[in-house]
Amino acid sequence: MGGTTLDILRRACAVVLTFALILTLFPNMGLAADDKTLVIIHYKEDAANPHDWNLWLWTNGPDHFPNKAHPFNAEDEYGKIAIYELPVDQPEKIGFIVRDDNWSKDAGSENDRFITQDMIKDGVAEVWIESGKTGINTSNPTQGTDVEHVKTNVHYYRYNGDYAQFGAWSWPKNGDGRRFEFNQTDAFGAVATVELDNATKQRLAGIIPHKEGWSEKDGEDRFFYAGAKDIWLIQGDSTIYYSEPEIDRTPRISSFVADSFREMTLKTNTPLTEAQLKEFSFTNLEMPGLTLIDSKTVQVKVERDIDLAKTITATHPAFEGATLEAGKVLRSEEFDAKYAYDGKLGTSYKKSKTSFRLWAPTAQTVELELYRLQKKSPTTAKDIYSEIEMKREAKGTWVATVKGDLDEIGYTFEVKHAKDTVRAVDPYATAVSVNGDQGVIVDMKETNPKRWSSDKPKLRRATDAIIYETHVRDLSMYDVTDSGYDSGIKNKGKYLGVIEQDTRLTKGGKKLATKTGLDHLKELGITHVQFIPVYDFNTASVDETNPLKTYNWGYDPKNYNAPEGSYSTNPYAPKVRIMEMKQMIQGLHDNGLRAVMDVVYNHMFDAKASNLDKIVPGYYYRYTESGDLANGTGVGNDTASERKMMQKLIVDSVAYWASEYHWDGFRFDLMGIHDVETMNKVRKTVDSINPTILVFGEGWDLGTPLAAEQKANQNNAAKMPHIGHFNDNLRDALKGSVFLDTDAGFVNGKDGMEARIKRGIVGEIQYDENIKGFTTEPDQAITYVEAHDNHTLWDKLNLTNPAESDATRTKMHRLASSIVLTSQGTTFIHAGQDFMRTKNGDHNSYKSPDSVNQLDWKRKMDRQADVDYMKGLIAIRKDNPGLRLATAKEIKAALSFMEAPAKVVAYKVEQEKGDLYVIHNANKGSVSIKLPEGTWSLVADGTRSGTKTLKHVSGIVEVSGLSSFVLKK
């Protein structure tokens, strides 16, 4: 997640419902993405030549955003300020001229000036200019007072004049917030004075009007310039105004929505009388019955089902009219019963013709638009060469067949609804143009590499898997800091870079001994490589036309069924990204490695701008009872997997990636947002393709409006056999809570963690009355200590144990990894964990630069001993079936915990290959442990590990402090 301005808790998933509710109810803890740019131009006027100047503003090109005069609407010590929100996300440039209404230009504005994209930081374009000078400064040239204290009058207008219990929640960006009361009035409406400390001098502060108790809020998070003296807000309008706007205060119908096929709710902004109730008239409604629910709410009922594809309007002589919008009806079982379609959607290509089918039951008309793709620049509407009217068929699907060979032809749909007409990309598009703005028809047979086999490396069961999580770019980018070192990988940041053979760290062009990339993965002995998102994600995260300009994890879905283009060698050629992803997967398979795809079906980058919502507005997402988008994800929206067509999209998508690309596993981001039935259908579908395909995810209990028994989280693991859940119990028991920086765990000094560690060791099964977790079988536990989210283990140890030496923290780190590798369940390792990866304290590096996220191969060279230790642990795990048992019954029969001192966990594992005795000592000093009878071979001692015997031991063994000992009979 995301996110975007989702840098606060973007990927930090709540593990209890109360925490999820905090995220939902207190929005300053998770800032929503915006599609606007805040322009702040500070202007120092010539004191000798005062004039009624204003600003002429435009973005990108003269026609992108209408040229318009904008008055200066604020002042500070520097001079006048013009503060405006422009409805453009990440403009390439913003042009401005200081002029008057007669087009006389101020000195210095003789030529157009531009705020370029590099001057825009986090959606804010703030500059300082001076009369008579052409220069543009991005910081105050006079070093004047900064915004250390926010004091802003918030003027708020509600159409119904009801301000009772309403207040303003406000916070400096990234800071804490509080409520301010609307305790004053003016001619505009209610007024609250917001005063905030702003020690970090944030340029933005957040604001959201809401009702006390958060039973109602007006829109999503909005951000205003922290130096503004006054701002104006209007109910239902996301724009922040910096000068008083004109408002149409005429009585109007504020909403008209369908709750079911026979019931609608109509609301007005001013009270109605019983007499006025009789004056309503409607189009396309037969004999409506009207009931006044309260003074501003009318229930409308009909005896026959309404047709949501028709324009239904309500008019009244005293109120401005409204068009019916589909509301709760879209989220009803009756809607799915009437319209859910179980056939093939998307395109069906043949050289002689291509067929199209789109599900859009509420659309009035749909046109298919065909494009000739540009080869070196983005394709736009100017490239449309044909528009074809589609025909409505069963279940609200729209179909068209076009004769001829459409290979590599772009396409979109123009969808006409009752209230607007939109252009959308096919949600089932399997190929896309640069930045995913058009779907593309391709002959998929031409995307297969020369060597393309469905054979996979052997895997008996999920608990045999050892997953290594990485990012396509992280693996190869090193080094972006001009250190002279290099990963030795030529295709940096690309799919093809993942599978380059025989790569080594280089220094000044000279090849060193340290293995990098694919050779490193093979060296470790892991079984699976998991890639964080590689589907086509949002352009705001990474622009495929300039892929190295920004970095992003990619948890911002745009097109679910096409590969991300920034990792291809040519994002303009639709087939290239497909073929190169296939080459990557085949290359991994050929080297004995399976591939896992991180899928993010739980949300979209921007719900309202998504293709899903453009095509069927209001259907694909969950909503609160008050009609707001649900936000259990913490990133602004939750998809509704329980609805038949969202469920179908998820299942169809996973099946497509598994069959067409030969992916070997799917990691579900925020899986707890989804429902149990959908996840079981995913499992059943991949079983029909290949039962060794892994399915697992983040089974957190999240605050989304779905019945508790339906949520695909740890609480319902028993209902989802053979679906894994990340084991946050063991993660936090090992190192401390990921939500509390200085909270420690077993390896870094916390007492009393033995019971939780034992739960993790047995894979969270119901082992006995005292040791029981969330799983029924061990393949439901994903055993790990760190992942891409939150601090790396090394950075966490620096926070919890700052006074300890690197050598001591290294022991703690190895101890944590040792426990993970000797526990039941499926093992998960974060890339670089093997050489104590650091992100220099960055706990949420989703959009941090390559310098933070790249795998530091020199650090691997410096810590080769740690890599060898991890490699030895992996070898021990693979060599001993007793560490990766398939059933709870086997674990109960084979694994026995032994008596041990405080902060020590010891257990015996019986197996045919020779019993194991494992001891984890979290004390700083050594402990004496009595071994069962016989002679034991020590194969891991905290310093060395592997399948070779380090020494033979019997009787009593001295276990070093902060170490794991593994002994074999």
C-alpha cells in the first residue's frame, strides 16, 4: 500500500481489530492519496510600484488545465501569496505569469516561467519570486520565519446548516492530531480556529470535518498550506479554498440513490414539508410511492424492479433535480443473483478476428475504441482509429467482434452511465501499453521464450519451501551511490537481471569473489524467490517512460493481469514485458528455483479513478453504512471479494498468472481483507492447475465491513486448509512488536517469551493445552522474523539494543534466524537478512530511493561469514525432514520440549535420519544443558552451521550465549 501519501503505516497491518479501528477512525495515522497539486507562490511586490497583480496559471500544456487568473489570496512576511489546488496529479510543469486583468505583466514576467516536476515535493509546488527578477527559488531567499506554529481559521459551510456536533480534526503532516470545535459563525458558515505546534516545519497540515464520535465525516483527508491564515471548506467538496468561494445555496436534492431494485432514498439539503412531498416527479419510474422519513429524507418505493441502465431522474419545483445513482443495491445479493456472469471476460484473439466481452450491467452504452500504439511515446486518444458500438447481452455483458488481425492493437472502452461517460481499460486486459493506459490485444503464443516448459523444480509439500522475498530492482541495482562497487549485473532493475548467470561483485570493473543476483540465490539453497509486486502498478508510483526516476514497491495496482513495464527492457512494446517475465520465471526454474508472485487484490491505488469503478461505479468496493469507502486496508479503499464479480476477477486472475506464466505461488497482500470463500476458491483453482502452488498471505484481523466469520484471517484459518498465514506471533516474540520501535523480544533481552517461541516452533498448531496457536496444520504458518515491511531485523536491533556492540547484535540476529529455520511451517526469509540487511533505519521504504532499498552486495562481502551461517541453517533444514513435518499429528508425535533454564528453549525431534536436539539460548551467558543418552553430532553452534559435524558431544553441552545449538544423533 500501500500508498501515494501512505507513508504512515502504509504496510503496517493491524493484528487486532482495535488497532484497525484506530486506523479507520483517526485518519491522520494513514494519509490518503491525492490527485491534486498544491501550488504556493510567494511574491515580493516592488514596493515602489504596487499594483493589482494576479497570477495566470496553467499546467503541462495550455489545454491541460484551463488557463485562468488566480488572485493572490494570502500574505506573510515575504509578501503576497497565491495558494491554489490544481486538479492535476504530478504535472510535468506548472506555468505562471504575474499580470493584471488588462494583461500588463509585472517586471520579470515578460516570459513564461515554469515550476518543473523536480520542484514539486510530495504534491506541493512551493516557490518564491520577486518583482523585477526572473529567478525562481524553491526556498525562502530571505531565510524568513518558517511555519513553526499553525494558526488557521477554518470556515466551513454545510448545505443544511446543521453544524451540531461537527468539529475539525487537524494535524501537521506526519504528526499528531486533535479536534477543534466550530464555535464561531460568520456569513459563510461555521468557523473553527486550528492551532497546532509544527516543530518539524511541515508545509502541509491535514483537515477533516467530522461529527463527534466519528459517526460521520465529510470526505477523506484534505491537506492545506500550514501557513494559511484562513481556509474555506464546503460540504462534499474536497477542494480547499484559500479565498472565500461563491456557493450556490439554492435548495437542492443532495442525493438520490438506489438501495435495492425497488427502494430508493432521496435526500434534500433543506427541510421538506408534506405538501412539497407531493410535488416530486420522476422519469423512468412507474407509480413511485413516497414516504417522508425525516424532514430531509424521502423513501421512494416501486412495485417493479428498476433498470439501473436507464437514466432515472427526480425533479421538484423548489429543489434542483438529481439523477439516480446505484447505491446499496450494487452491494446486494439480489444484484449478484441478477447480473453475476460466470463466462469468459476480456478478449479472445484469433488472427482472423478478435472478440471482446465486458461486464458493465449499469452502463447505458459501451463503445470499443481501437488504437494504433506509439512506439516511443505514450499512446493517447489522438491515436484512436476506430470506434465500435458494443451490443448488450446476458447478465449485463457487452460484446463486439472485430474481423482482421488485431495483434498489438490498443483498446479501451467508452462507458456511458446515467450521470457521466468515462474511458476505461479492460479489467481483464492481459497486455497493456506504456503506463497501462490502454489494454492491448496480443497473440500470446508469440510471447513464449524459446525455452518454455511447464515443468517445475520438485516440491513435495508446502513446509519444504524456503521463500526468499525480494524486489526485481533491489536485486541488481547496486551501486547507485558511486562507491565504485557494482553488482556485476548488466540488466539492472529488469526481469532479465534476475536471471543473469555468473555475476559477481565488482570493484572498479574488477570481478571479485562475492556472488550476486541469481548466483547468490543458488548459493543460499533457498527453494522459492518471492517478488513484491510485478503486475502493472500505478504511474504515480513509477513512470514507465522514465523508470529509474522514482522507486516504489508497487502496492498500487492499476492493471491486475499485465506485467509491470518498468522492469522490461522496452515498456512501449507490449509483448516485451510479457516475454521477459516468462524468461525470468523459466530461468529461475532452470536453476532449481520456484517463483512466487505478490498479489494485491485488496485495494486499488485510487478507487474512484480505477477502471473497476469507472465501469461499474460502486460495485467492486466495500462501503460503510454511511456510504463512505471502507478503509480496513489503511490506504483509502477495500475491494469487496465477497461480491461475485470481484471474487471472479481475483480467482480468474490467479488462474491466469499460474497457467500462462507458470508462477509457483501467490502471496496475498492484506489477505485479511478478503473473504474465506474467495480464498478457498483460489486454493481449489490452483490445485486444479498444480497442487504444489503455494497460497499464503497476511491474515491480519482488519477493520473492514465484513462479518467476522467471513474474514480470511488467522481467526478463521481452520476454514482455509492449505492456505498459509504470516506468523506475527513468532515474529514479534523473537524481536519485539513491529509497532513499537524499542520493544524487545526473546533474542534481544525480553523475559518470559518462551511460551510464544514454542508456539512458533510447532507451527502454531494445537500442540497441547498451553501451546496452541491459530493453525490446524503446519502448512498454515509462514515462519519469519522480517519482511519488506517495517524495520529490518538489524535496524530493529539497533533501536532496541543501541548500547550493544555489533558483535552482540550479530549473535542476536543469527539466533533469530536460527529459530526461524528450525521451526515447523513454511520458512520465509527477507532478501539480505542473510547478511544483516540495513535500510539505515527506514521502516517504510516503499518509495525511498534505490540507495536505501538496493541489496548491498559489498555488505554481503563484508559479512560472508553470516551468509555462510544462513546457508548452513538452510542446509540443515533441507537435510532433516523432522524440521518440516506436514501434519500436526506428526509434530505432536515427533517433537518434545525439554526442561530448560529461563530464556532457553530446548526440544527434541525424532526422525528416521537420526534424532535432532535443538537448543536456543537467549541469555548473554552460556548455559549447561543435559543431553539425552548417547553421542550427538553438533552441526550448528551459533558460529558455524551445516550438515557436517563440528564435534561430538555427550552428557552435558555448554551452549554459548545468544546462540542456537543443533545436534544430531
